[in-house]
Amino acid sequence: MSYFVTGTDTGVGKTLVSCALMHALASQGLSVVGMKPVAAGCDDDNHNEDVEQLRAAGTVLATYGQINPYSLYHPIAPHIAARHVGIRIDLSRILTSFRELLSQADEVIVEGVGGFKVPLNDQQDTAEMAQQFELPVILVVGMRLGCLNHALLTADAIAASGLRLAGWVANILTPDMPALRENIATLEQRLQAPMLGVIEYQVTPDSHEMAKQLNIQLLKNNVPDEI
Ligand SMILES: Nc1ncnc2c1ncn2[C@@H]1O[C@H](COP(=O)(O)OP(=O)(O)OP(=O)(O)O)[C@@H](O)[C@H]1O
Ligand SMILES: [Mg+2]
């Protein structure tokens, strides 16, 4: 089963959790590959840090272009970054790369861009991209003030798009969030999906360490019955 990893916002730990998921799946003997369909913010060689991290976490060889069909130079909203360089993000091109990756690995972990409904072009957004991939969604909740609202809105948006929330991860972004455990308990009560783990704050974040804090068995237990 492959997954689409979204987050409550930009900078909440999607890349780290995606890599951690890949390590956890790989440790069960599965071949994995990461995908970042659209990356906004590249160096002068047109390389993006998220793509490099996902690529390093993979166990099969895939080209940079398959992992990241769209590399946009400016670290701004993708449809605007694309417009600045005179292109339009085309979902069918992304879907082609996704299918190629699917044929190469047991699991494809697709990291979204920013939050769940970030525009990709004048008509479509990342929610529509996830719909086209038909993937269950994993939500990374960056634990900070405002995350309850963001998490619950995102869960509503996932349900409204017809996709399934397969699980969520509480990622602790600061060492001193007030009422942290009460916030996590609130989400456990209100989100209709298993919490795959609480990722503790790490001074030097390491996706291998994070993998130990994820219970991916809960994903397998949370597969709906075949109709
Ligand atoms: N558990 C954690 N402990 C400490 N720092 C963390 C933790 N999780 C994430 N971070 C830090 O937060 C920042 C954002 O993490 P990351 O790049 O994984 O987020 P993202 O959601 O993928 O961001 P983007 O929207 O840019 O793709 C990074 O500097 C990362 O090192
Ligand atoms: Mg990222």
C-alpha cells in the first residue's frame, strides 16, 4: 500500500516523517521509493533538499525527474513559482511519473506540498493530485498552537475529497509546547484514524530515529474490508 503524506502546514515535518515511514517499511523487507511531485525552492543546480532526502531514503533506483517532475526555483506557492518561469503544472505528467515509480517499488511514499489544499495551477490543487493518485493519506500534525484547527480542517478536506485518512502522526516541533499531551489527546479523540506515533522533539532530527517511534502495523490494521 502506498501513501500520500500531507501536513497541517508547511514546515511541519512531512519530509522527515515520509523518510521515517520509508525506513520503517524497508525494515519489513519492502522496496520503497519517495516522490515529491512538486518542489518549490531549489539551489542553482535545480536540486531541492526534500527531494534529496526522499531519494536517499529509497531502496530502489529512480531518476531525479521521476521522483520530482516539477522543480521550481522560488520557495513560494507552486502555481505562482511556476507562473514566474512561464510554465503550468500539469497533473497528467505527475501521474505518469507516479505510475512509473509504482511499477518499480512495493511502496511509493508521496510527499505533498505545504498543506492539503495548496493550489498547483489556476484550476487544480494538491487535494486533486492526491485524488488522482487514489492514495490513502497520512497526516503529519506539527504540534504547535493552532494545530487542532488545522488538523481537523485537513481531516474534513481529506474526507470531502473522497480519500481515506489512513493515520496521523503527532510531530513535536518545539521542546516547550504548552498543554502538549492534552492537544494530542484531543486529536486522538476527534480524528477518525489511528495515531501512528508521537515523534519527540529532536535537537538533531534523524529520520531513522523517528522510524522507531512509528507503529506502521496500525496502517495494516486500518485497511477497509474489500467490497
Ligand atoms: N521532531 C522534530 N524535532 C525537531 N525538529 C524537527 C522535528 N520535525 C521537524 N523538524 C524540523 O522542522 C523543519 C521542517 O521539517 P520538514 O522539512 O520535514 O517539514 P516539511 O513539512 O516537509 O516542510 P515543507 O513544507 O517545506 O516540505 C526542519 O528544519 C526539521 O529539521
Ligand atoms: Mg518537505
